[in-house]
Amino acid sequence: MKSKIRCLLKSPPGCIPEKIYIAKLIFYEYLGIDVDFQSSEEKKSFELNILFDDKTYSLEFLDSFFKKASSAWLEPATLPDSCTWIKTNEIQGEEIWIPIFHTTDDAAFWKSKEHLTSSDIDIFGLSFFFLSRYEEAVRTSSRDEFGRFCFEKSLSKRTGTANKPVVNMYIDFLAKLIEQITHYPLEKYRKLAFEVIPSHDVDSPFSPSIRTPYWLLRTLGKNLIRDRSTEKFYATARTAYKSSFNQKNDPYNSFSKIVKIDANAGVKGRYFFISGRTGKKVNDGYYHIEEERIKRLLQELHFEGQEIGLHPSFNTYLNPSAIDSEFSRLKRLCENLSIRQDYWGGRQHILRWQCPDTWRHWATARLDYDSTLGFADRPGFRCGICYPYRVYDLIERRELTLIEQPLILMECSLIDSRYMNLGCSDAAFEEVQNLRNECKKFRGQFTVLWHNHRYVSEEEVNLYKFALSGK
């Protein structure tokens, strides 16, 4: 059934495939509005025509990013580098603040311009910029030792917008504006519901320090010689002894505990498994996917209604054949174990990802969704959004079949000393609450990554429970 509201977006020339992609995503996928697109040499800005009840309402929006990109695609000169916040009280009686990422002395929500009302917000260009991860394809040297794009080098860091879903703010502004003009509720947008999505990267399903006599002796020696801790020595020995009788005593084997915690919060988890090895053992987990105990674990999780997914190994992110091979191996094993799913996704191991290559390799392997895109060194909105979306290939300049499910919170980014170093302090709880509230505000998805070996400390378990329930 077609919507009662229609939109026509008229655009200046340049970057036409990208403009069609972002218009379809915003209007049709999120707002539930049919949209047509026209390009005209006469246009200097975006003209949005809202057609309703035989009336046409026209608004003009800035075309800043695409104007630069059309003549210098993926060049540094096209990158925005500043942020200004502007506000209005004229939309549904609310005070709305919106960030704009270009320099202008007289930026304004609205200006009267001939027969149009115009705005200095580059909604379409900046939404595309964030969702496509355009800056990551340009700033190729801004990477850490694992080849990951660094938060410290990002526009989000420089402008202080990492904790704000900028694209959601743009979409919500458009929705409220259209509803105010037409007095017609956008039902598809209003029916979006807040959801917490817990996920668990299975790097080490069982403690590597006690899985073999060699690793046990190595860990005991490290406890005594490097750590000079008899307490750690005896703790390792105790765990090894107990686990030799019952694997449930292994602190890494926390899966039944996770399932119970998730169930109490009314959610089900996603468990992503490594099914190959392309790096050193220390980088690729301490198990093989076809071990009998891994098979039993897969079956137990499936029996509990949990989702199984792929965690491609260390050096796969630029290797399409390795991603395809590991996905095929996991699916084949699951099929043999009578584990059947209609929807398959996962996350790159150690969040290794390169724009847009890794997305393209996942799409080629026919995975349905990826959930890699969160910064390793800070929680927040790397893609500027808390909705899933179909991704765009900046090199081939086309939409892919793959869906990105943005990662908002990874526990080690928040807790560990090498990143934010908040531990389980009040500041950590506050950070989780703020991110959760932003997702809830826009009826989005709060995607959380909590590794199975992080359920030993009661403090960390409580922080995870808080992320799920908000209390």
C-alpha cells in the first residue's frame, strides 16, 4: 500500500547514485514515504517537494558535501572538519538542536528565500557521509596497529559528536517537519521500537590457560615469574583442578549464565564463532569449530533459541575467499548439527574492517548483516545511527545487499585501561545510560558486545545487566 504522502527531491547535478541511495533510505526505508528523484542543472541546493492533499510544500536544503565530492571524489578536500549546533523551536513546539558540519557565519535552521523556505542543514550529504564511512576511505593512514580506523582521528572526536546519533537526529527532524506540514502521522516511522541487541564474540569459549597441560604450565609460570603472584598461581591451579572434573567450572564457559541473564532481560543473544585461522593462535582464538565440545555448545545455544553467527578470523577482513570459506564451513557444520537459520550475520574479529572492502567481501559471501562498526577505542555512534541500514560501496559506487547493524557499546572499550579506562565506575554506568537513552529516544537498536570471558567479575556482570535493562 502506497503512502498518502509523496516526496519529490530535486537535486543539483553530481553524485547521482549516492543521492538516490540516501533519499531512498531516509524517505522510503525509515519514514515510509515514496520518493522520486530529479537532477537539474538549474538547482544549486536540494529542493524537497512534499505532495499531500493536492498541495505541494517546498523546502530547500543545503548541498555542501555532495557539491565538493562530485568534483573530488574521496579526496581530503571534501571532508568536513568543524561542527556548529543550531536550534529551532518551530517544529511541533519542541526545542530541537541539529549539528551542521561546515563553516558558515550565519547558519540558520530557516531562511526566507524567494518562494522557498531554505535551511543550512546538509541533511542528505552528511547522512551519506556518516553511513558510508566516507572519511575512513579518505583517511587511510589513520589506523592503529590492527589496521582499525582510530576514533582519535575521526570527525566524531574532533567535533564531540561520538555520543550523538547524528543521522537519527536528521531523520527525526525531517519526520517531525513533514508531520507538522501535512498534519499526517508517519506510521512506519512512529512504529519503530527500541530494542537491545546483546551479542557475544566467542574468541575463547574455554580458558586458554587451562585447555592443555602446556598452556596450564605456561600460565602458572607467568603467575609466579612475571606477575610474582602466588595468589594468581593458586587461583589458576584451583580453576584447572575444578574444570578437569566439570567444564562448567571454567570461568570462560559462561554461556548458560549469559543465556539466563539475557532471558531475564527479555532478550536473546547472538553468538559469533571463529571457524578458521588466518593469524597466529594468540590472535585467532584457542579452539577449532569442529571440536566436539564446540559442537555441543552450538547445539545448546540453538536449543535455547539463540542466534549463531560468524566471527571471521584475524586476517580475513581484506581476504574475500577466506571470509567465504569460513562462512561456508560454519554453515555446513550447523547444517550437519540440524541448526538452521534464515538470517546469517556476524562481526569481524578484533573489529578489523576497511572501507568499503570488507563490506563488499561480506556481501559477496552472501552474509545478511554485519555488526562490526563501532570504534574499538570508544563506545558511541561510529556510523551516526542506531538503525540497521543497507550499505554503500564507495569504490564501485553502488548499494550492496549487506545490512550494517552498528555496534554501539563494546565492554572493553569502556572498561579497559588501554581505552576509556572507566572500569565499572559510576562514570561507566553513566556512559552506558547515555548511549542507551539516545537509542531509546529514536526508537533504535542498542547493540551491545560483551565477550563470554567477561562474566567473572560481579561488577562487570552488573554493568552488563544495566546495559540490558537500564536499571
